[in-house]
Amino acid sequence: MAKQTVSSKLAFIGGGQMAEALLGGLFASRCCEPASVRVTDVSRERQDLMKSRFGVQVGADNKQAAAWAEVVLLAVKPQMMEAVLEELAPVLPGRLVISIAAGWSIRSLGRRFEKLGDKAPRIVRVMPNTPALVREGMSAVACGPGVSEADAALARRLFESVGRVVTVEERLMDAVTGLSGSGPAYVFLAIEALADGGVKMGLPRSVASLLAAQTVLGAAKMVLETGEHPAKLKDRVASPGGTTIAGLHELEQGRLRATLIAAVEAATNRSKELAS
């Protein structure tokens, strides 16, 4: 089935790496046209990059871009959000606002629009992750009050252009942050360690790194495409008395599973501490 196009005018407030990844995915999948997108950023260098790469209109005037758009995607750093919301509040009534700022809850965003009453914008919160840069991202979407099915579908479509999307209750967003938001770093560490093991056993660094990265990619794809439990797939590789079970025994001795669980828990708790 062909993916639905987005006909709404989109304003990206913030032209950083995640905005760049999203635009790359949107245009590659022909989800929308450059004429329907505007990007703002304080950096002239980022403005020039967005214009030259995607052919979109760029500038530094957030208010003007948001007033023009029907959908406003907030992609600024969390510490800049307060000032940006104060600037944009007068022009956001009737619009769909999508925020990817870590730590900013729908309730926190909504409080900045209380004076607008029933004209307050509809808010969707999204937690993407960095593999969106190679269109293998994982994004979680949570919808605020008044968000329609069409609004939610539009938000999902935007982020499906750079990977997979799940819809969750917002109370679970900290857990999403601890798992998929921070998770790429855990996997990078695992790839580095596997490659180091290969080097220790005599493999050239370039070969060891390729073996490690492709092995992780292939294993992840098997989980996604077969739909089988990882434990079942693991058991298929572990022959009685073989090499894999010997390696798995060492991982259990090092408490790998418990450590990964603890990492997700620690990152989740830190996300809660940082929440606005």
C-alpha cells in the first residue's frame, strides 16, 4: 500500500541533525514537496545547508514561519524551548504542534498556552532516536488532548519516513527514552567491544569492526522480520557443547543481561529527573 502524502504546510523550528534526517526521509519517500516546508535556525550555516540540500525556504524568523504553517515541528534544544514557546504562542492557535524536545511533557508545553483557552494548539510529543539519520530510527508518539486521528496519522507518517513508529501513553515516554532514545549508545558500545574481541584474537581492526556491526544489524533484522522471541533465535545458534554456548556462558558470568536492564532503568530515572 502506498504511503500517504502530507499536504499540510510544515515549519521546522530548529534545523539541527534530527530536522535534517526528517527532511531527508520526507523528500526521499515523496511524502511532501520542498515548497510546503520552511526551516528556521539561528545558525546561518545550517540555513544554507538546508536550502542547498533540500531546496526549502529558510530563515531565522520563527514567528513568521510558524504563522505561515499548519503544522509546527519544534526541534530546538530543550533549554531553548521556553523562549521559543513564548515567542510562538501568539501565532499557534489552530495549529498542530509536534515536539521532539527531550524532557518537555505535553502538560508542560500546554501550560505555556493556557491563556489561549480553547484556541490552544494541539500537541503531539515524539521521542525519535539517532538512527533516524540513516532512516532506521525508532520513534514513539504520544498525543495530547484534542489531537484527532488525522493529526496522529500525520505525525506518524512524518516519522515513518525515517524508520518505525509506535504510539504510547505519555507516562511511558521516560521508559522510551531509557530504551530506544539512549539505546543506540548501548549498542555502539557492544559493537566496539565485539570488535575489540576480534582484534584481540588477531583480526584486523577494519575487518573486526565490519564483522561486529553487520552481525548486530543482521541479528536485529532477524528479530524484526521473523517476529520470534530473541531467546528462541539465540537457542538456534547455541549448539550443544559448541562455541556459542561457551561465549554465552561468559556473558552470563559478566551479568550482561542484568547490566543492560540496569542501564535502561538508570536512563529512564534520569529522564524523569530532567523532565520539565
